[in-house]
Amino acid sequence: MSWELTAADLPDLARGATLLGTGGGGDPYIGKMLVEQVLGDRSITILDPEEIDDDLFVIPTAQMGAPTVMIEKIPAGFEPTLALRTLEEHLGRRAGATMPIECGGINSMIPLLVAAETGLPVVDADGMGRAFPELSMETFAVYGVHGSPLAIAGERGERVIIDTGDDDRQMEWLARGITIRLGGVAHIAEYAMRGADVKRTAVPRTISMALALGRAIRLAREDHRSPFEAIATTLTTTLYSHVRELFVGKVSDVERRTTDGFAKGVAVISSLDPSSDERLEIVFQNENLIARKNGKVVAIVPDLICVVDHESAEPITTEGLRYGQRVRVLGISTPAMMRTPEALQAFGPTAFGLVEPFVPVEGDAAAAKAARTFQTDARAVVTAQGARA
Amino acid sequence: MHIGIDVGGTNTDAVLMDDTRTLAAVKHATTPDVTDGIVQAIGDLRAGHHFDGEQISAVMIGTTHFINALVQAKHLAPTAALRLGLPATKALPPLVDWPAELVKALSARSYLAHGGYEFDGRPISPLDPDELRSHAADMKAHGIRSVAISSVFSPVNHDLEIEAARIVGEVLGPDVAISLSHEIGRIGLLERENATIINAALRELASEIVDGLTAAVRKQGIEAPIFLSQNDGTLMDEDYVRLYPVATFASGPTNSMRGAAVTSGLTNCAVIDIGGTTTDIGLLINGFPRETSNEVKVAGIRTNFRMPDVLSLGIGGGSIVNEETAEVGPESVGYRITTEALVFGGSTLTATDIAVAAGRADIGDPSKVAHLDPAFVDRVLTRIAARVAEAVDRMRTSPDPIPVVAVGGGSILLSDELPLFGAVHRPDNYAVANAIGASIAQVGGEIDKVYAIEPGRRDEAIAEVRAEAIDKAIAAGARPNSVSIVDFDEIPIPYLPGNATRIRVKAVGDLDMGGPR
């Protein structure tokens, strides 16, 4: 069912999107304020992906760049809509809706900003199911929808079209270079597709999931229930069914560099017990990629590695990590469509140069069961499409 | 011996300490001119336990003046926020996330100008001196007396903030204070800018207060160094306070929690500090105030300070009581309590009058509140207890029972039993816990420098900087075995060669009372 999102939903959505950002994705607080400034008392129509018309023309919108830059250089405001209009002009076709390419972090908000400015509805789905650092790391691309042509816009009104055909890596590489020239943050429109392609290639209902997670954490705190149980309960009804506590401790070191347009680094979390030498090491490239407990892998991309406040469960981004913070680290399983061999090739460990193989955070047996269900579901979608055609 | 003084909006408390032992403690109404209150307080301390001026090795002062000014939106200078960053950042101009009443109280004006740097040190756009002069002329026309200047990526390169300050200063003249964001905050434009605007709004008040404090102490024949406590519980000298009053911002809660820990002997508890104007509620975990994690909101404004996680309610001894609704605060008569409260012959019904009417305190003339309806008095106290209990309940994160400690002069407003939490602990010297907290404040050493870190040598480089900060804290007077690193921040500066990184480290330890600083 489609539903209306108002400014009152934005704080919960921002919290949930930060959790799904797995440390990266940029601070949605700034995105939230950008939407608030434009939206006022109006609302935004959110479309359920199962219900959209197969011919609905969807142009996703997003911000790209390094999170360390986003918290410092705020947009002028018009850039994402300018990117969308530029791509429409290039394609000679108007969009009927926009959509996130990434449900974690600030990119949960950018399509809402575009919607608030243009009146377009937003499809409740995305192409990452979390946050990833590169534009090619999309389920859209994995299942055959390509990013090109891409329109990119900067705060001085600069516009660039990139068309690399089916080569999404090359598209990412060129767009990244332009983003660095534009000062480390730029706004884009890409992965234009039909409604039928959304149904086939997008991770469904991730906006409503982020909102539900953010709301569950807040309500649990207000009622003095465990926010961690609230997270687990909320996830059981989604495609992200498993959550595991990987570590509890204190941030003892954070090393970060802004290189090649990314915020890269390592965070070390030490045990709260000073006599224990247990530690968890998290390597990040904008997002958390791998968590090693005393050297042993406990979670790895594409599964979610989320650092949260040890009591309130407020998610903490890598740029928000500070020495001495008390934190809990959660591992959350991803939908089966994000763990197929093709998906792992696009955004699994090897895509980040990690040598460790993918291991499901919930263990192999549970993962195998989820994969079987996905295959059944995927067949059902294909059958349904066949029936409609 | 040393002296700890807490200057609140309502009361000035002072303690004479010998290390951590309290030799004398006094409480006085804060006077309109803070000087008189401090002169009286030190005079009374001397009467309680004689000392000579030269026996005092240090005077530590904690004040809630600055936060009270912000919470009550009073005594704030007309302030302009000027940001350098156009054409970027236009979507969220300065003051965008501020509560409307506070913007009004500051007569605040927001200006965007060209300037700022990209992450790699390229200019976003060059400064436009004519644009800045025209903004400054507009500030002048609107009676602006303090200016906060922020610039995109100024923690990486602050040249443009300094240059803009020069240009704006030429138009506005030397009497207008200018605060620069790179001196106040870290990466995160909106949070750093907000802290800078708060600082700017407090600059005039800061000079007034520091002048008063210094004069008062010297008048008592004490020539020892004077320190003010900062948010993190460490001390800073008077000149620093004039420039950066925002750094004292949360010292009240820090001092009261440290004081509550010392006086109650509890290490895990909720601390309720009721002063004249506000009630501050915080949690003590293993003897240390629980800190906020990411975002710190002060009077509804988002900043990125490290400070204790405190919930403030506008309830205090000087709070004005609404005679119809029985609601208390947030308006307070403040230091005027000794003339305005009913028990002191005034005409304003305050929370203190209610406490006296209920027989909870013996202050002023009880006959002046004898006419109050006992049912009404009960209603007010029940309402206060319910609001405080609800706030403590919001602060705790599990339903497990937690002891509750009440400190501060206004804690007489609180019943002995609190809904949900049971008995309230009231330690000895509870009324002067803030002054005790200020007196045990710590000293710190901070290193803030750009280092070129060779590949593979990061660990060594960091170890060196940490050792340097620890040495600095010891040189500042910290007892060596008490020093630890409390803050560490690393900002890569990609446009400089050689892996240049700005490293900030703060080491903190207990002030060694045995010798000079």
C-alpha cells in the first residue's frame, strides 16, 4: 500500500537509516534538515514496489562523496533536482517517481528532498539494501539494470552526463573523479528504470524498514524496554531476519584517511574489562566492511556491521566514532538477493579487496534456508510478471 | 589550602578545602554584582575557619552563569552569525536549527558569504571583501555587538576566518567581539558554528563576570591563581574565559556530579542537582559522569561538545510558582530571591516559599507564607516530585533500581521519597556539592598540532603525542599517577604532503595540592 510520509517521520527515518548505513552513508541529520526546510507541512507519497505500474518511469537520485566532507560542506540545495532534470532532458522523458539507490545514511533523504521539491512520489525500495561506497554496488546492476546514463550536478550549477554503457565500474570511476573535482560531494541521478525492473532488481520496502527500526528504537527507550530486542523484533518481519551482538566495549582507537574520495580506516574497540585483552577491529571504507574479533572474522560485507551506543542503541557513524565511547557492535543478516554469487561479486568481500570469504553472520544453515526462500520468491516474481505480460 | 566557589544564578557557595577535606562551607545569595556575594562568601569562610591570604594556593570557581543566560535567554549580546562557503551550504544557513525564541533573544542575524575551502584545501570561492563589508554594515545598522564567523573546512585551513574577521572588524570597530569557529570546535560545520554563535553571544557577559570574580577574590587579600572549571572538569585561567566562555558551559553539572560522588561515596547513581534556576539530572557510572554519545543539545541547539549527559528542567529554588496552575518555572527570580520571595518580604511566590510553607526549610520569615493553602502547597511539591522523577526515569536506560542523590541548595524542594525511586540520599554538605566539585577539579594538558606521519609509523607518532600531552598536564600541576588521556582526535589534511594529520590530545589529572602549579 502506498502511504504518506510527513516531517514528523523524519527523525525516526534518520535513525533507522543511520543504522542501515553500517557506519557510513553520511549523516542523515543534515539530509533530514534539507527535507524539512522544503517539505514544511506537506507530505510525500511513498509507493509500495509491488503495486507500482510496470511502465512507471523511475529515476533514482542520490548524493555521492565522502561522509567526512558531507558534514562540513552542506549543499546549496538545488543540486539533486538539477541532476534529475538533467537526466530527464538527456533521455527526453519525464520521471513518474524517484527512488533511493541506497537506503542507509543520507541517501535515504535525498530522494525525499527531490520529492518535496518536485511533488514526485518515492518508491519504497533501493538498490543497496544498506549503504555501500560505490555506485556500481547495486542490486539493480547485479540483476541487469545499468547505471548509465548518469547525470551529476554541483553547487555552482555544473552538470555532467556520463554514459559508459553496461560498464557500471567505469561509470563509478568517472563520476568519482568528477565528484572529487567538485569538492568531494556531488548529486546524481542514475539507474533510470521501468516499474517492472524495480520489482525484479530492487531490495523492497527499505524506506519503511528504516522508519520502523528508528521508531522501534525510540519507543523502546521511551518505555524502558531494551532497544536491542526492539531491533531484533522489528527485523524478524523483514528480509533482514537475524541480528547478533558481536562485541561490547570501548572505542580505543580510530584511524581514518580521506583517500581517493573515500573515508578509509580502522576502528578498534577494546573490552570494558581492563584485565581482558579481547578486542574487535572494524575496517571501513565509508561503511564498515569487516569485523575481526581477536583476529577472527565475525561479520563481513554485505552483512551489516553496526556500531551503536551501548545503552541507547543510537547508531554511531564512523565519523562520529570517538575515543572512549561505550559501544555495542551488531551484525545483521542481509536478504538472500544480496548474497547470490553475482551479488557477492559486485559487493562482497572480494569487491573490497578482502581475502576472507563471505560467511553469513547468522551461520550457514539459517542462510541456506533463506536462500531457498529467495529462489522460490524470485520464481514467483518472474511467474507473476509472465502472467501480467 | 584552597577555595572552591560555585556561583549559581541564585546562590554563591564556597568551601575551604584541605585536599579533599572540607574545612568550612558557606552559602550566600548571589548578588546583582557577583563581586559582593563572593566577598561575603570568602569572608564567612574565614570566619568559619581562619586563614591568611597567602595560605591559599588556588581559587577554583565554577559558574552556571553562562548556561543560565542561554537557558533563560537573558544577558545575551546581539549576535551575528557569518558563514563563509557560498555557493555551497546555502540550503541550511546559520541558525537554521535554532529554537525561534533563542534567535529572538540574541536578536540574531544570519549571513552567508563567499569563501571557505574544499576538503583538499582548494578555495570554494575567493573572499569578497565588498560583500563582507556590506554584511558588516548591515550588522552595524542592526546593533550587532558580537560576531561568530564560521568557514567551511576551517579546522583544516583557518586563513579565511582570520581574514574575514579583519575585514568585518574594520567596519564594526574594536568594541565588537569576534569569535572564530576553528578556535572553538572541530569538523562538523553546523555543530561547530552553533558552538561559536553561543560563544559570541556570551562574550560580553564573560568579561563582566571575570572582572567581578577577580576583583572579589583580590579584595579578600588572596593573590593565588584563579581558575574556572571547564565542561570536562578541568580548569582554565581567567583570560581564556573572556575569549571562550562556551568552554565553561557544562561545568555546573560536571562539578555537581563530581561533588556528589565525593560527598555521597556512591559511584553508580542518579544525581539530581537543584539550584536556584534549574534542576540538572545526570548519571554517575563507576564514579564518572555519563557522557553524551554523538549529539549534544544545549538549550535545544545541536553542538559537538564532549560533556556530561544532563537533562535540565527549569525548576529551582528561585523558580516562580503560578498561583493558579501550581506549575513551577521556568522563570526564576534568580539572585533577587532575597528581596522578591515572600519569605524575604517580597511579592513573588517562589518555589522556596512553598518549601518553607511545607516546613521543609527554615529560610526567611515563615509567617509571610502562613496564608498559603496547605492543599496548594502540597500540589506544588507533588508536581515537582513527579516532574523530577519522570526526568530521572527518562535518563536511566534500564528499569533496574538506581539510588538517587540530591544535591544543591534547591534540593529542599524534593520530598524524601521520590515516585518510582524511593528514598532520596542527601549527603553531608549536599548544599555545597558544586563548590566541592569545583575545588577538586583537574588540570589538563592539550596538544593540537599538525604532524607529518610517515607510513607505518602512526602508532609511534601517536604514542609520542600522547606522552607529550601527559607531560604537559604534569607540568600544569597534575599529580603524575592520576593523569590519563581523555580526548583524542585525528584529522587528516589531504592537501598537505607527507600524510599531514592534525592531532588533538587532551590529558587530564588531579591538581597536585602539595606544591605550586
